Amino acid sequence: MLLLRKGGRKLEGESPVPNDRQTVRPPVISGAAQPVSSGTKAPSQMQSNTAVPLSGQASASTTVSGVPKLTDLEEAKLEQMRAAQWETKDVLSGVMKRFGAPIRYAFAYGSGVYKQAGYGRASKPMIDVIFAVSHPDHWHALNISQNRSHYSFMGTLGSNAVTFVQEKLGAGVYYNPFVEINGVMIKYGVVSIDTLSSDLLNWDTLYLAGRMHKPTLTLRRDPLMRITKQVNLTHAVRAALLMLPKNFTSEELFQTIASLSFSGDFRMKIGGENPQKVQNIVEAQMPLFKSRYGSIIEGLPNLEYIGQDLLQQDMSPTARAAMVRKMPNNFYDGLVKQGRKSGIRLPPGLGAEAVNTERLVTVDNISGLATKAIETIVARPALTQSIKGILSSGLTKSFAYMYSKNSKYRSANEQK
């Protein structure tokens, strides 16, 4: 698969170029945890060269050609999920028609769209929706005029104030929660399409990029997003591989990927999220994860299936260093910083990238360093975005939202 770099020149099978670390700039459109949550065994705790003991699975010497087909049960579940997707998409399409302001790209995510383990049948979570728009200021001006009741007191201050809060605080997203349209309760976030594209390519905050590591439902398509989404998913697989041993199950891979955006998120520590959230997501959505990541896994030269649900990665320093060099700048810089903190001698400068990556991937604690690098990206935007919620949502809605999240946390602890 094509990986975007400035100049668009690196393909998956090409030899790495050590002096090419540049931030990817998306086309300007607007003008024209431990990696696994508590309660789930962290794959990073296993030795990097130890095979996962699985009874009944293929031995490590067996190679499977391509990606194994889904089992009959998984196929049936996937069909059910796709049928539910169409139903949800039809409902949300009706919701979107109620907005007069132009929406460039839109997707829905979370437990309101895809079932998660731990939710009762009677539970009807609020549906999370993201609207990517070309001109946030113009969009909010139109939307405030049409839907003033969706906004807190910020709406009184006008679209300029709303846009300032959206783009200068947190992760560049402005949420309006607890909005009921056509009998459907939604929380919709507004983001500049340039901000979203950059986060997917460069992992600026991992706020939306991390949410898009999990299954999402596209409501309105955009050609740019199709490419940047695939780049983001490939980044996620590579980051997870640094945290995993030589052999691991597909479930461990997807749990590690799903946990990336929760690493460093303060809500996981203070009861703002269900501690079993990662496990619940992957357990209920395994067929979707396999479908979503199948082509990416097949396209990576350093990763292959050696059984129905058992994978093996190339642990050679050359292969792993080349993989790190294809990661976003923000992650690479964080990895180098964590390596230096742990005492690894890493020279500065672009020309030192080849040396640095080869030294980093050979240390015993590369999994921990990678996790810390992710945490440094996630922590600040997650905190400031939550604080911003008091402005964008108002005190009443903010406390209602936090209470809902804390209730899930308490419920999960009671079930232990």
C-alpha cells in the first residue's frame, strides 16, 4: 500500500531512506496505557521472542498464505453487523439532513453505533458523530443561526468565539452533546477537515486518529479521507507491533491497537471510562476488526499469519528499524525522547535516524518506550479537550456526560 510522505515517494517494499523524516502536510482543502486497559493482559508484558502458547493453533513453523478466511460464525456475525450498519446509517442520514451547514465528511463511532460487550439490551448509548468541514467559522455561523439550542452560552458569543475554542484549545474538535434530532440522541463534533487529515497522517494528538483505529461508520465520503484513513490504520498496526512479542494472536493485536488512544488518557485513571472498555470493544467487534485490517496485515512484509488467529512478525533489527522510520514524526520524536531518558545514546539530527531506530528497536524495553511515546501524544489533548467540554457543553450537560461515563466505570468494577 502507498504510504504518504512529502513528495509521495515511499512504497511499502522500498528500502528506507534515513534522511527523509518530514511532517506530512495534507492538501489544503478549506481554501479551495499500558497499551491495554486494566483487566486485560498487556501483550507488552510477554518476552519479545517468546511464542504465544495456544493449544490447537498452527505451529510457528507453519505459514498461511494470505489472510485466513473468517469462520462461518464470524461471517454470520459480520453480516449481522453490516445489516445493523445500514440501519444506523439510514437513521443518521435523516439526522444529517436536518443540518443546513455544509458537511464535507462525516462518520459515527462508539458504542452507539457498534455494540460492545458489557452493555445490556436496554442500553441505548448516545451516538457519537464527527462532522469534518471546510470552513469552521462559516459552518458555526450557519449552524448557530439554525440550531442555537444545540450550543451552550458559547453560541451567544458568536461563531468567531466558538471557532477559537474549537481550534485553539484541545484537539481541534468542538462537541455539542445531548442533541436530540428525529428522536435520536447524538453528540456531534465539528472539526476542520485539514485538522482531521493532519491527525490521521501525523498523529498530532491521536484524538480522532485514535478513535478511527476502531470500527467507524462513514456517513459522508471524501476522496482524501479514503487515503488518510488507510495510512492511519497502517501506523496503528506498526505501533502495536513494537508492543507485541514475535508471535501473538489477532485478538492481542486488535486489543493493542484499540488501546492506543486510551494510553495517557486521564479519564482511564479517574473513573471517567469503563476500565474494561478495550476488551469490550474488541470482544464484540472481532469480525469488524479482521475485515478492517485484513488488507493492511497482508500488505506488510514483516507480518504474516501462521495460523487461523496466530500471527508472527519479523523481529530482526533491520525490519523493525525500517518500520519505525515509516511512523509519524510525532511518534518517532517521542520514541527518541523516551530512549534518551532511559539512557540510550541517540545522536541528534535527521542524518542520525537510521542509527537511532536500529538502537531503539534492540533494547529490551522497546514496548515500554513505545507506550510512553504514545502517552505523551495523547495525554495533553485528552485533558484539554475534556476541560474544553465545560465551555462547549455548559456545566449541566458536562456533568451529565461525566456522570454517565462514571456510571459505566462503577458498573464495570461491580462486575469484577
